[in-house]
Amino acid sequence: MQACNFLSRVVNSTKPNVRSFSRTLGVMVKVGDKIPSVDLFEDSPANKINTGELTNGKKVIFFGVPGAFTPGCSKTHLPGYVSGAESLKAEQGIDEIVCVSVNDPFVMSAWGKEHGATGKVRMLADPAGLFASALDVNIDLPPLGGVRSKRYSMVVQNGEVKELNIEPDGTGLSCSLANNIGKK
């Protein structure tokens, strides 16, 4: 809960800046949309993973976090998906679970290893925020390094968004948690 309060304070302290921030004329992703085809990175910049190819013929959970090693992401969000990976895969037919953050691939890899994600959750980096921008789930958080991803989860089947949960304030810990997948 403290982690959630921390991010809420960060968001609230930057609201004047966000209001004056000029956004692109993007349209936020919605259920029924095709997932954008963007290259993300796993473990190193040499290992590109294309989101369109990753979801081809598969049912994949993507969950986005504002930043690796941040309190809410480390204490609640990522651990929930790691501990729930087996049941999500068995009970809901999920082929892969993917954590995405606007971080570099080395940070994402280290964060995943620290939380036992290997073999359960793929840790993909969106270093320039291109995936977050393509989904229009980017949020400007200067105290956390600038433009980041809102906290969200989505189920994508064969490239189509089937379920989407975006936190109302972009950073909270409610609808995007692992135990809410498939509840809609």
C-alpha cells in the first residue's frame, strides 16, 4: 500500500506539468484492436522481440509498469504475476506472460532475476517508450525519469486485444493485478 501511495504522490505532484504537456494525437488502445507491432528487447539490445510476432497464434498477457525496481512494481505487481503464472497458464490458456517497462533490457533482466521471473514471466524492455506510445498508455513522470508507461494489463489473442485493464490514475494497483485477469 505504501508503494501505491508513493506513486500516487509522484503523479499528483506532477499534475500541473502533465496538464501542460503536449501529447501526441494518439488513440488509446481498446478491446478489439490489433496490438501494435513494436520491437521490444529481452536481456540485451541485440535480442529484439516483436510484439506482433510474439502474439501470432498465441494468447499472451502483457502487463505494463511505470518502472523496474519501483516500490509498487516490485512488491505487488510483478510478484503477483510470477506467483500466479502457473494458474493463469493452466486455467486461462495463457501461452506467455510479458512484463513491459520503459527501462533498458539489462535493468529488466536483473529485475526479473531478482523476483524469480525466469520461465514464468518474460521481462521485455521498451527503452524509448515506443510500445507505450503506440498503445497511448504513456505518462509523463519526471521524478521517475520522464515518460513512462501507465500501469495496465491486457490479454492479447492472436494479435487482438481481448481484455484491457488500465489503472485509472495510471499508477495505482487495482484492476491491472494478476488476480483480476479474466474477471471481466
